[in-house]
Amino acid sequence: MSDAPDLDGPGDPRLVEVSDGIFAYLQPDGTWWINNTGFLVGARGVTSVDACSTERRTRAYLEAIGSVTPRPVRTLVNTHHHGDHTFGNYLFSGATVVGHEGTRQGALDWGMPFDEPFWTKVEWGGVELEPPFLTYADGVTLWVDDLRCEVRHVGTPAHTTNDSIVWIPERRVLFCGDLLFNGGTPFLMQGSVDGAIRVLTEVIAPLDAETIVPGHGPVAGPELIERVVGYARFVRATAAAGRAAGLTPLEAARETDLGEYAELTDPERIVGNLHRAYAEMDGLEPGGRIDLAAALNDMIAYNGGRPLTCRA
């Protein structure tokens, strides 16, 4: 199940019923801070997978849920701590906000939303921090009526240090957060290049999901996994060649032909990904701290000295 990526800029969000009572909420064009969410409708309430980045976008998502059912959102699962998936948590009044221990801590460490000088200006609205307050170390099972939903931490840093999936085995539907991007450049700067490859090949692929709701971009099938693994391997090979040539991550990015990956949105992420790959080659443990400001500034330099474009 797949759609062509929407590369023409933000469009109207749309609901896709991917299985009976299970909906993906897709926000084109899936670039910086424009994510996907989704929800499951039960007899007594709704379970949501992630929130949105801004007040406006999260309120629109809640209205979309309301167009399907008048029942309240009783449970909100965060797949990881990034603000495009968590800043809107506070608008889910009365919901239990569930996430990995690291998701709670990551949201608290990031704090309130900001844009400049790294991104173009965003109208965030009246965001209030609401990190997960029911946390787990490995996973938890949610039930939507009789439908089993397995919420699992993936075990090692990948997109971030605290990525979780929501797997619905009976329907073979997977909400994978930002472990997968469809049409956008994968972003591994706060996680691990090697870890992403390992998680996608050893945790995600064996699930044999039929329908995958990625964190950004159109709904896809299992073919998306190998595409993202291919990009991560490309990053790893580019880093090895650049390091051997004595190049900095920014220099390596500038000398690299993105090839088949040039069509992906937010190509400047290659620089942040190379910062992570270089650090791992220097012996940093997966998910270990790197200088994020330096990496983001190099991404801006790669982008012609302009702040990264955010249309959220």
C-alpha cells in the first residue's frame, strides 16, 4: 500500500482508514515539524498515536478525530520525544499520555518549542509542556476493545534514543514514528546510523507489516523499510569515505552526489547524519551526545547559509 510522496509543499491534512477503525492522519508535505499521527476508535474512546507540532495543527487533528467519532481520546501514545510528535500533547484533555522513559526525559530536556536561528519562523501557538506521565522501560500492551496493540521500545537508538512502535498484529498495521520517512530524508542525528540499520532489519522487517504509517509522508508497505535502510547505508559509506579523505562532515556532504536520494525533501539532513556517523566511527556509543548546535549550523551552511525551511 503506497502513495507518491507529496513534494509540492504543505497541503490539506487527510484521513486514511488503513484498517477497520484504524486511521492515519497524514500532513503533507511531511517536511520539518510536519508529521503524521493516527488513531484507533474503540467502543468507549479513542487511542491516538502522537500529537502534532503546533496548536493549530493539533486542534485540526482533534477536529478530524471528531469527524469520525464523538468519543474522547482516552490514551495518547508518543512514539518519541521530538516536538512535532509531542508539543500538542497538552490539548488532549483527560487523556493518559504514554511513552518510553526516555521520551518523557527527552521532551523535558528539549523544553518549549523554538525555531530561529535554526529554522524559519513558526507560529507555535500556546504550547504547554505535557510529557508522557505513564512511562515504560521496554513496552506496554494497549487494548482497543478486543484489539491488541503492542507498544514497544525498539531496544537501541535509531532515529532517537527513545523510539517506540505501535504494532497491531491482528491487522498487520504498524505505526513506526520517525523510524521511517516516506519521501523525506531520514534523520539520524539524535540517534544512531548503525542502530537504525539494525532496528529496521532486525526489529521492524521481521514483523511482516502489511501497512506502515511512517512518521512523515504517505502510508506505505514493507518496501519502504529497504529504501530507508539503503539511505542509512549510504550515509555510513559516505562517512567512511569522507573521514578517510580527511574531510569534515560538511565538506563530505558538499562533495557527495546524493544520487537517488536527491529527490527526498530536506536534503540538508545529510550533514547532521554525517555528524552522527563520524562520531560513531570515532567510538561514540549509539545515541551518545554530539554537538547538535554545530551540526545544525553546518546544515544551515549546506543550505546556503539560510535557516532550514519550516512550514508548520
